[in-house]
Amino acid sequence: MSPVNLALRLLLEITALGALAWWASSLTNAWWRWLAAIAAVLLVALAWGVFAVPNDPSRGGQGIVKVPGIARLALELLVFGAGAYAFRAVGRPNLALGFAALVVVHYAWSYERVAWLLEQ
């Protein structure tokens, strides 16, 4: 992948985590809302880092649990979809649409990686 697309992917990942933290903290006004935000981020980041396709060049081929390409692609789409949902759930539909549009741009730009994942 090009360095620009890798940078876009990193920004999308960070934005999805931020959106999920925002959503989780909005579920309650209790003191533990910050714990919910941290837990949401940790859970998603853990899944993102643990499940990997062997020899995935965009991720360094690293991961504790080796999964087929379709499973990794589904996880990525789930995380990015959850990020878009989170923006919508906190009352920011324009951010949700913009984020989703950038995800589509990223995957269109990464069509070779998507094809590679589907072959694994």
C-alpha cells in the first residue's frame, strides 16, 4: 500500500477508536462512563491487534491469532462500521457519513489488498 493510504488507514483506525470511546461515554452520566470509554477502546484495539492474516504486508504479518483473510476483512469492516455507527449514535450523522465515505475510499484504493485477503 502507498504511504498515503497507510496514513489514511491509521487515521481511520484512530478515528474509529475515538468515535467508539465517545459513544461508550455517552451511554451514561455516571462516573464510570470514562471506564466504559476506555474499555470500548481497549476491546476493539485488542481485537484489531490480535487477529491477523499470516504475511499480511500491510500489518507486518504479525498477530497472535492467525485468521483467514475474509475474517480479517470482516473484522476491519465491523470496526469501521461501528465507528460510523458511533458517530450516528452520538448525534453526528454528518461525521458518520464522512467517515464512511473515507472508509470506502480507503478500501477502493486498497483493492489489491482486499483481493489478496479474499484469496487467503
